Amino acid sequence: MTRAFERTPTVAIESPCILVCTLDTASGLCLGCGRTSDEIASWTRLSPAARRAVMAELPQRLARLER
């Protein structure tokens, strides 16, 4: 028997978001995760490889913000 509507399993997308969504006006980076507003807006459309590349840069970005 086929259903008229079958659900597709949802896949969780890894995200560095820690729910501290405030952009630093000087750098344009989120004070919580270190992403730019463009990266945040396009996050779900980025490939897994592109997301990992951004996430690899975040510790350095956040360290610059803390100085």
C-alpha cells in the first residue's frame, strides 16, 4: 500500500551556532560562532565540505574577537 504522503527522514546539519546571535559591527562576525552573516544565511545550502572549511576557521576568528 502506498501513502499519499510519505515523510523523508530529516538529516541534521552540523552547525557551530551556540544561540548567541550578535554580530560584531567592526568585524561583521557573530560573537557566538564566528561566522559572517552571509555564511549564517547560506549555511543550509552549503555543501558539507564547505561547512567543514568554514568551521575549521572559526577558532581563529573567535580568538581575534576576544583580543
